Amino acid sequence: MKKKRILSILLAIMMVAVLLTGCGNNEKDTTAENKGKDESNVEEVKLAQGVTDDTIKIGTIGPTSGPIAMVGIPMLHGMEAYFNMINEQGGINGRKIELVAKDDEFKADLALQKAEELVEKDKVFAIVGQLGTPGCLGTLDYFQEIDIPCIYQGTGVSVFAQAKGNYFPVQPNYTFEGSLIAKYAVSDLNAKSVVLIYGNDDSGKEGMVGIKEYLKEQGKEDLLKEEIAFNLEDVDFSAHIQKAKAQNPDVVIVLGYQKAVPGILLEAKKQGLESQFMTSYINADVTMLDLAKEAANGVLVTAWVPDITDANNESAKQYIETFLKYYPDETPNAFGVAGWVAAETFVEGLKRAENNLSWEGFIQAMETFDGWSDGIAKGITYTPDRRNGVEKMYFMKAVYDSNGPRYETVTDFMGLDD
């Protein structure tokens, strides 16, 4: 009798084990990748946080208050306009996009706080269109540690191209831009003397590196006569212009944010410095012209997205019409375009990932970009070892006259090898 009882207990244990094993092997696969597939033949891929059957929640961080809000607000609205359009069309693979925006006031420590909120509280799937060098740098280690996809950084600091992995820059980096500006100054403007006025921050310093690298490669280091730094809080540029004027340069390159550049141009006009001025794509917006007015006339500015005023540019036309649909009281500008480009690049990644919305699956999908040019931005390539974003730019000339402030395109897209 005792033996029968023991046998019964052993059989019961075996049955439980079989049942538990069966549950593990036949658990219903609810992951996005395997919807509609034979579950017995597919390895389970779990949805990343922020993804449901109906929505994809993403986050962005940028200055929508403070002195850089003039950039942050239109960029955010550009993203929102694009996502609104996508959602009205039914979303991507049946999922609508929910954007959670955080204001970091252009402060690195606040950006890190907002990053933690987005990841740990809001549970977002990705970070899209983060704006500002301080905030992007301040969150780099955190985002790399958790490996969340980060698409489009609103900065050209080259560290994000070097980060690779979960980072996907779109904007040209400042080192490349500095080299391209130097190339144009030497090859097209035939400059024999150059003065650099640069912001004493990451963007200004990296641009300076690019300028020096190009001049050294060409054996023309002696063309750079003076390097003049300014601080971000400076408002008086009289001493800077006096130093530049003393060199009587053919070209003055100004690398800095819109808060400073109009002040530098106004001071140059006041002191009668009539050199050819050049500046970064950071300033490729009529906001600079509104501040500098006639002092900006003739300034050459780099640009990396096509002219949105071109009537033949269907992508730009769609941007303007959609932006005005949602923000009829605002003027579509280059900063809005930046947000639009961030959004459409992310959406292209979603399309390629299809239903494989793990972080790893999405990153692998982004790495299939090969000269992608279907959006406003052109020629984006991502591989496991390549994260340069846009690698060609063109030059525009600033015009401020009775017909209104504007930029006129003066070159085609060009790279360092063209």
C-alpha cells in the first residue's frame, strides 16, 4: 500500500512537470514580430517598452523656454506636425505615435533629469529629435547605458557619430562642416587670409578643428591669421571685431549660435569690417536676418536640407502645408524642418522594422539605410560602423532688402571630395 502511494505521488509530480514544460513551450506569442506567423517555428521577440498593439510612445527633450526657445519650439512643432499627419493616415503598421516632450531649458543637468523621467516613468520606446549640444551631451552616457534608440540629435557634435550603437545622428557634424567651409573659402573665394571668430563651446571648437584640419591637408595653415573666441554669455563684440579688423582678412568665419552671431555682424558693420563673412547652418534661418538686418547682407551660410521655398520641392511643399495646418499662426522655418526630418527619419526606421519592435530589432532596421533620400534630408546611410548622417551641404547667401529677408542658394550640394 505504501509503495502504491509513493508511486502515485511520483506520477503526480511527473504530470505537473510535463504541464509546466508544456506551458513554457506553448506560451502564446504576443510579440510584434510574430503576429500572424506560425508560433511553433518562430523564436519569441518581446516588444520593447512604449509599444502596444495600437501605439508607440516616444520622447523628446529640448529648450521650449529660455533664450533657445526660438529654436526649440518650432522644432518641436515640426515633429508634432509630421506625427499628426502620420497618425491621421492610420499610423505605422496600425500603431499611432504618441510624442512626450520635455523642456530642458538648454541645461545639461535638467536634460538628464528629463531623460530619466522619459525612460523610467513615461516608458518611451525611443528618443527622437533631442535638441541642444548641452542636453545631448549630458544624456549621452545614460542613453548609451540603457541602449535606448536615439534618432536625430539637434547638434553637430561629432561624438554622436562616434558613439554608434543606439545613436543615429542626421545633421552634419561640426568638424565636417568646418572643413567644408574652409574648402569653399580657399577654392571658391580664393581667400588669402582668414580670421575665425568662434564660440568657446563644443560646437565652436569642433568647427575650428575641421577648419584647421582642412587647411593643414592643403598645406595652407598660414591662411588662418587669427582665432578669436567668445563666450556664450557675451553681448559686447567690439574687441573681437577690432582684432579681426586688424588682420584685414579676405574671409571671416563665425561659428556660434544665433544669439551671438547677429551681434557680431552688427558690430562688424559698425566698425566698417567689409570682409566676406561665413557662418554655420545653425544660423540658416531668417531669424538671424531679422536680428542682424542689413548687417547680414551677403553672409554665406551652409545648409544641409533643400530650400523649402523651392516650388519644385514636393517634400518641402508637404512640410509647409502640413505645418500650417496644425500651426496656422506660425511661419514654417528651418528649425521646423529639423523637427520634421527627425520625425520622418524615425518613421522610416519603424517602416523597416515592421513588427520587430524590440530595441535591437529597431536598431538593426535603422542600419539598413543606404543613401536614403525619400524625405527632406538627402543621402543618409547607416551601418554598424557608420553614423555620419548627412555628408553633403550647400551654401546660401543672406539677403536683406526691400523684398524681405531671405536666403539665395549659390551652390549645389557638395562634399569634401567634390
